[in-house]
Amino acid sequence: MEISNNLSSKLQWESIDLNSLLSKRTRNISKGNDTDAGRMWRLPTDHPDPIVLAGGIPDDTVLPTADLIQGIVNAVENHADDALNYGGWFGYEGCRNAIATRQNNIEGTSLTANNIIMHNGSSGCLENILKAFIEPGDVAIVESPSYSGTVRAILGYQAEVIEVPMHKTGVDPEAFKTIVNGLHAEGKRVKLFYTIPDFHNPMGNVTSLEIREKILQICSENQIIIAEDAAYTELHFENPPPSSYYALSDGHGVIKMCSFSKILATGLRAGWIQARPEFAEPLTRVRFDMGTSPLVHYAIEYLINSGNLDKHVENMRSLYQEKCSIMIDSLRHYCSPYIKVETPEGGYFLWVECLEGKAIDLVTAAAKEGVIFPLGSVFFVDKTTNNNHFRLAYTRESKEHLKDAGKRIRSAFEKILD
């Protein structure tokens, strides 16, 4: 009888259209790709020595593993009752205090632990912001191009995503204002502006101070929340970027999303929201995940308070500047007739324009040469918008591979242009 009942249940479920049970949010969005998830996306290649320039991943040969191990050991030996417990809505206070003090030293702010909410990387920060402030039908403005994972997340909350073109020094404030006014004239509510002002993904550029101030004013006048993604801010090669939107406004109307993924390791899944109390309260009100890992937070606190995080970040700046230079030199030496690329002032990425041929053909041909990177069109809401750019991430691959990448990409160009 039990077997018969199980078989009946199975047959009933096999006859059900699962789509009828899905939430509207799930039905309205397609499955993301590996780039959206931060994975080392790659096309199929038979090359015996592939060069993967796809994902924004730190160089894993120089991770501060000894410090992380020591921080975890200290936590388990001395604070197991707290470190191995739930994290709570805000996260471990000692880590939040350390972050606040460090950010105050960097930016001249006056943060306390109450301004810091620990999250599962900056992606967890964004999801919390969307959950707290976005309703179906709201409008979110994003830079064009922008990080594809963020665009998917916003769409997943049933908001309309509107792009504003991104230039070398940021978005055009007048164009931004025109878009806002046009949306209001249509009776739409513009709720959010998502921006990556420092060493932008994918473009690598920095928004100027003048543009930040103008955008702040426009958003303030129209009650638009600025979600500032600062994942790459600390990874400047020489001079740091201008003051953040958060620092310029003292957090009024700005929620800053920060992450240890790019300055430590992506697998820690640790980041934080930086917000004034009036924003922090509703953000924690819609949090249902029991918080993130205090054990990881203890290890990070150890890294910060020992001064070793600052030393590590300084080493990353030097290393990534060298890697970026190698990548640029290789591209210009081998591919100068075919491409246009500018040297960024920091971060992880090069935004490369094809002067001949189409990027979609190049990506496929380059994969056969053993060089893997994503199309520029991935980073636009309309995937047909751009067919002449591609993005290269230079942080994880070896210096030897970076030197060879330009040569292989040239071979790919020669094949598609033959």
C-alpha cells in the first residue's frame, strides 16, 4: 500500500506544471550566467594552457591565509560561544567597530558600529537594499554598462531598470536629470540609482568629484536613494578616488555597499552596508537570514586590528598595477591596429573596444586560441546594445599568461578578419 501511494504521489506531481506554482518574481526572470554569479565563466576550449580573463577574482597565490587561519583559531579558542553562534541582524560588534574605525581613518567619516551591517558580500548588501526599498513597478537607474549580476537582482525584485550612459568621468548629470524628469512625467517612481563610482565594473573608470556632487543634488531633490557599490574603491594604483557619495553627503540619501571579496577573498562571503540609522533600521527589519558567519567576522577583525589587512591591500595595489601594466603592454604591442584601450587608475578590469571586426566573433575565436573573456554586451540591459567591446580581468592570471594574452588575441583577430 505504501509503495502504491508513493507511486500515485509521484504520478500526480509529474502531471503538474511547476511553472504554475512559481512566484511572479521567479517567472519574470531568466537563469543567470556564471559571470552574474562571480564564477570563472569560460567558453569551451581545447587549448592545453587556457588564459582565463573572465572573472573579477583576487590573485589566490597571495591570499593572507596565515592571518585568516590565526584569526579563526583565536576565535574558536577564546570566543567559541559567540563565534560559532548565529550572527544576528547587524553581525559581530567587534568586527563592525573595527570596520567603522578603519573607514573613519580612510574617509574622515564619523561612523560607529551602529552604521555597519554585516552581509554576505556586496551582493547580500544589494539584496537587503532591494528588499527594504524596492516594490514592483519602481524604477532603478543604472549606469550603462553596469555589472550584470546587479541588473539581474534588480529585475528579480520586479523593478524597471533604466540605463544612463557611462562615460570616462561618469554619467552625464544633465542626461541623468532628463531621464528622471521623463520618468516622473510618465507617472513612474524612481526609487534607486545604483552606481560603481570607483574603478567601475566593467569600464574601469572613476566618476569625478564634480559629477558626484551634481548627481547627489539631483537625487536629493527627487528622493532617489543612491546605492553606492564600493567593492573596488581601495584598489587604486596611485592616488585614491574622490570622496565617496556617502562621505560627501554624510550618508544622507546614500547607502554604501562594501566588500572584502575584492581585497581579501571572494569565498569569505563577507561585506557590509554602511548606512545612517534611519536607513539601517528598515534594512534590518526585513532581514530573515539569521545573519552571516561571526567566525569569519572574528578573523576579519583580527586582520584589521593587527594592521595586516592594510599591508595586504597595499601589496595588492602594487601587484595589480604591475599586472595591469603587463596586460596593457601586451595588448598594445600585439593588437594596436585592432583595439582601443585606456589604462585604468585601479581596480580589476580593462574595457576594450574593437576597432575592426565584431566582439562576438572575437570572443569565440579567442576561445579557440585559449583566451577566455566576456562580451561587452553582457553588461547592458539590452544585450544587443553593444557589439564592439569586451572586458578583460587581469588580477588572477599569472604574469606570464598576461604577457602572452595579447599575442593570442591578435591571432584571434587575424582569423576573424581573414
